[in-house]
Amino acid sequence: MNDQEMTSNEAQDCDVLVIGGGPAGSTVAPLLAEKGYRVVLLEKAHHPRFHIGESLLPANLTLFERLGVAGQIKAIGMEKWGAEFISPNHDHCQVFQFADAWDKSMPYAYQVKRAEFDHILIDNAARKGVEVHQGCRVRTVDFTPDQSAVIAARYDDGRQSQWRARFVVDASGRDTFLANRFQIKHRNPQHNSSAVYGHFAGARRHTGREQGNISIYWFEHGWFWFIPMQGDVTSVGMVTWPYHMKSKGQRTIEQFLRDGIASCPPLAERLSDARLINEVEATGNFSYVSERNHGPNYLLLGDAYAFIDPVFSSGVWLAMNSGVIAAEAIDTCLSRPAEATAALKRFDAQMRHGPKEFSWFIYRMTNPIMRDFFMGPKNIFRVKEALLAVLAGDIFGNTPIWRSIRIFKLLYYIANLIQPRRALKGFTRRRFNIRPVDDGALSSSP
């Protein structure tokens, strides 16, 4: 047996072991290290590596300052001052400027290449004292009667190692390591979509400050994202219903995406001179949720807990924010055990809050009545400012948006009562859209 095949049978001790080095894991790990804990982070891949989810929210920027990476993110980011929505049933596009949100101090965000973005975050974790192991895949996690956990992992080169941790953080993203182990991950019963995406060069962008805006295009079978990034790279993705994915038939994933783009003339026009610069990828079971997000000595963060449709670009923000609230909860559990129950209860409430607030809008985005609201927003009772606050990710602080959000929802329900036939048609269509079908139509995944 050579050195690379040797197995370490003796478990190494640490306070916290983090599974996954994406935005959630690379946020919670350095925050805990700064509090004096020995933190080990195991990441199965080697950064930089490709990942989808390039559009950030203004609320992310304060976290970049807190982590000490604001300058680095600015250097790789394309400024995003707003978002535009294009509907086939309306003769105009609707642009939302983040500067018009309730809190005027968060007027922009960034679009980033995730390979660069995630690399910055995991390197920052290492600089802050986190013991980072890349190319190291967790194989098992065994929780012991003494309230610790033994984690077994295997490196790319065949070496195996074990750690004994006081606390485990699952930030494994869509791998959902612990949720799969506990068999608590389920399709979201209220939503069901798939995604096909690729990067293009030569896409037609807007001019001036709007060149970095994200564009959302509705089409018959779902919606598209158009995300401009630095270096003449534009991410284009089609989020669509499972029944439409099944219609792919013998077409390649690339041809399926190109055919989808062709069915959306405004998007096709912007891509008429563009060329694909990477392999198109696809993923099914796009929305899911786990039954719980914590136990006595473990937490599930970000996508390892739940994933919702990305129409509002909430994924990275929810992941990083979960890292912040997790660091506080874990610190309480380890340093003040008598307060652990209350800390985990707060963590649970905050983890559920984000997906809940975004999902209310997501579930209704394809409803024609909601589409009218988005394409012709009014600021009565400051509802437009409150809606923009949600789009900016400003849902966890003290910004007093919730009265206006409740009024917005009330107006939406009243509009449905006034237009019962249209509302029923929208509801019936949505039930048809989200019905489960065989995922065999997908031939590749990220």
C-alpha cells in the first residue's frame, strides 16, 4: 500500500465540521473561526469550478463587507442596478430599480461568475483560519451517544480520513447530504420545475448603467434568465415545467435550449449574434424542501435544506444569510448549552422565513393576474417599494415593509375575486404545470 492509499483510522478532533465549500459553507466557517472555534471544511470539488446561480442581491453587499471580501467581489462583478421583466402578453418591459426600494441605501448588486465568486469565498475562509480540504468527499456521518459526530471522508487520491466534531454543518448544496441520509428531502408539493442553461458570448446587452441588469422573459412553458457578466459572458437559462422537459424527446439538451430560445422572440433577438461557449447543462427536481433544518448537533444550510425557483435570484443570498444565522446558533449551542434549545428554535424560524416570503411570489409568478401586477406596479401604500425590498433581499432586517406586503397580497386576492374566470384558469393551468412527470428527459446535471 503506497502513501496515497494509506488510511487514517484515528479521528482528528475539531469543534465544527462543515460539509461543502459553496456560499453557505464559506460564510459560516470563517465566522465561527473568528469566534475561536477549530473549524474544518470539506469540499468535494476543487475551486474554481463551474456553478450556476450568478445573480446576487443588494442585501449580499453588507455580508461581503462583514467577511472582508467586498473589494474582491467588486473586482469580478458586473454591477446590477435593476431587473427587468418581459411578458409576451404586454407591449412593454417593466424595469425595477433597486434604488427605488424602501431602503435607498442598497441601490445595486453584482452579477458574478460563480467559479470566481466561490473561489474568493473559500480562500477567505482559509485565510481566516478554517482548515480547508478540497477534493475531499464526505462518505459517512455517524452521530454518537455523547452528542458528537464522526465524519469519514475520502480524498480524490484515495486517502481516507476521519474527524470527530462537536457540531456538523451540512452546506452540501443540492447534494443535500444529511437530508438524503435522514430521508427527509421531498419535492416541493407547491412547485415543480427544471432548468437548462449555458453561457454565451456576443449577446446583445443594454447600454450604460443598465448593461448589467438581469432580464426575466416569460414564455409559454416557464421563463428565461439573461444574466450579463464580465468578459462578454452572458448566462442564459430556461426554467420550465416538467411536462415541457419531457417533450425534449430525442433532441440534445443544447438543441432543446436553442429551440426554447427561438420560441421567445425578444430573447432570441438579443442572442441572434451570440455563440455558445460551454456545454449546456440541465437539472431536474429544481424545487425541494427538507422536513427539518437542524438537530441537537447539526444544521442544514442553504440548498442543503431547501431550494426554490430562482426567478428572484435569492439562492446565494439565502445561503450566505443562513451561514450568518448558523454561526450565531452554533456559538450559542457550544458556549452556552443551556440556551441551545432557544437558539435552534430561532435558527429554524429564520431559515423558514426566507423561502416562505420568496415562495409566495414565486408560486404566483406565472398567474396572469400576478403578471399584470408586476408589469404595471403601483406604489399605493408603498407596495412597490416593499416589493422592491423583497427583490433586493431586504427581508431579514428591520425595514418596515410587512404592512405594505400584506396590502399587496390583499390587492392580489381582491383582483382574483373580481376576475374569477381568469383566476380559475390561472389556477388550473398552474396545477397542470407542476404535476410530476418522469425526470428521464434530463440527460445531464450540474
